[in-house]
Amino acid sequence: MEDLSLETLLFILLLLLLCGAWFSASETSMMALNRYRLSHLVRKNVRGARLTSSLLSKVDKLLGSILFGNTLVNVTAAAITNIVIQRLFGTSELALLLGTLLITFLLLVFSEIMPKIIAASYPERVALPSSYLLSPLIKLFHPVVVVASGIVKGLFALLHIKIQTDQSKQRMTLEELRGLVLDAEHFLPRQHQKMLLNLVDLERITVNYVMIPRNQIESIDINADQDTLRQQIITCHHTLLPVYEDTPGNIIGILHIKRVPALFNEAEMDATALRDILSEPYFIPTGTPLLQQLQQFQQRHARMGLVVDEYGELLGLVTLENILEEIVGEFTTQSPSQTGKFLRQEDGSILLEGSSSLRELNRKLGLNLPLDGAKTLNGLILEHLEDIPETGTSLKIAGCPIEIIQVQDRTVKVARLFPRPAIGQ
């Protein structure tokens, strides 16, 4: 060093600062890379993506090499700075202190803060090209890194600290996945983000929340007379129709409407002829998560199931469309019996059927009605009052005023809600 000119030393110091900046930027960019985005770039064969992914698969060796290189550069830069200061100001204590402060400032600003900010802002632009330089450096520093890693692992073992380096073994929880989708709001269209969130929530929601209640199931009695059967089948708005015997809760099969026209050409369409074309009903245990049920529908190539309780009693009916609506929203092809549940009044209030789903009310009207108990508006009102209300009774649930308009057969048939003026548009 003593034989080198001052200009040469300053040039070497500048190169060391640049090398330190590159090491810092490489470390930050590698750690800031979006792994899902990187996997996409690998599939598209983007230059440098595959090599970067390979380096990140051995993150301990990658970080060890970067830290060793960065430390080596910083120590050398500090040594050269002291030589430069001594040539300019002598070997006094003040000169040594000045050299220490100067190199600390230079390293902090130009080799740490600035490059790391840039790398964090543009991780792909820094990491992918840097991988071509990091790869040979990792091989060059391999002996030193192996020794250092061995010492570190020995210390971890001595202190009983377990370190998991295989990221593939770390499973993402539903909450973490939901947070990931929420954080991606700036990268995803609003509708796509909503659909992904709905898909994540399928694990939480059970079939009880989306099923058609037993008293609203459109079904036919196999023992009905021929004219009644024909009329019910002709006016049916569904392609699958439950068929019961004796009582509506005793479902004996599912009628595919497309199989019926052949019977219309026959002189008689009695119970025996109808029974021959019925499909076996598919029963679903109450409390089944929607995601699991969606998979069951896919495996069974089914579109409809009957929800039963632990005693085998029929609770309701759930279809593939009910589950898909939880993901993509309601379809426009609804039967007349499923429409008209919301009737907005001139004063801003809304008339609702007591059988309206609480999840549907929260989604459509922006309410916050509790979902941990009852599933329908009628059930929520009865649960809240602990009694069957009279017409004209008013109450407030979750900050939403409700007025009972009609009570029939011990159930609330119609109620009026007074949501906030800007909600439900």
C-alpha cells in the first residue's frame, strides 16, 4: 500500500465502496423478491430467473457468501481510508478518529442505505443480473462459508436452537393466505381479489349457510295423481327435482327433468314409471365446509345434495350453483321463487322475507348481522327476542333497526329494515 500513489488509493477506495454497494443491493434484492413472481418468471424462461431461483434454494450459502464478501470489502475500505488520512493529516489520534468517522459515513450512505433502498424498490432488476456474479463468488468463497457455517451450526446445536432452512416445508395458513390476497390489492383487479377472498373463505363456511331451507325446497310427491305430476314438472324451474314419498322430508330420489319427456308420450305416468327414472339422492352431513363439499361434488360428478342432521332429518338442499355463487356472486338465471326478497321503499327502508339469508343481507346491504348462530333473518329475530314476536314489534340488532311486518305460523314472514342511506345501492 505504501508504494501506491494517493490517487490510486482513492480509486481503489471508490471501487470498494461500489463493491460494498453491490453486495448490499444483492442481499436486499434477493430477500425482497416475490417468490411467486419469481416462479412465474422461471416458467416464462426470463433471463436470470432460473439461476436466481437456484441460488435462493440454498439461502444459507447465498447469504454467507454475500456477507463474507461485504465484510471483506468494508474492512479493506476502512484500512485504505486510514492510510489516506495518515498521508493527508499524519498519524495523530484526531486523524485516526476522522478516518473512522469518514469511512463509517461513506459506507453507511453509499454502501448500505442508498443501494438497499434502490434494491428494495426494484428487486427483480437488481437480483436477476446479480445472480450471474453471485454464482461464481459462492463457489470461490465456498471453503470459508463452509467453515463459518459449521461454526454457526455448532453454536446453534450447543444452544439448542433449531433452524429450518427448507422453506418448502413451511405451510401457509388460511389467515396468511388471506393476508397475502389482501396485500395484493394494488396488483389485482378488485373483482378478482374479491373472488380469491371468497374462495379462501370457503373453508370457514359450511353448507348450512348457503343451503335452501327444507320448507323452501321445490319437490314433488310421487304418489300424486298424474295431472298434478305433469303440472309440477311442466312448471318446474330446475333441472333436478327432489321426489318424496308420504312426507316432504322422506326424499326417495332425484328426478332429472330431461328424462321426463319420454313419459309424457305414454298413456300413464304413474308412480312406478316415475320411480324407474329416479336417481339415488346424495345426502350431506350438516356442518360440511363448502370447500370440502365442492370437492365432493367434483369427485361424484354431482350438482345437488340434501343436507341432513345427525339423526338423518332433512334440513335443506345445497347445489353446486349455491357454492359457486359464494365465489363469483349471484347468477342472473334465478327462478321466480328466488327473486324479489328485497323491496326498497320510498323512505329508504327495505322489506325483506323472514327466510332471507343473513350472509346475503350482510353482503348485499353492507350490514354486520351476527352469523355465529341463526342463518336466516327469522331465526335471528327469534333468537334475539327469545319469543315469537307480534306484528309491529320493533328491535335493533347490530345497530340495524328492524320492524316486524307480518308473522304467520309462528315465524316472521316479512320484516322491514332501516339500513344506512348509502348502503344497498
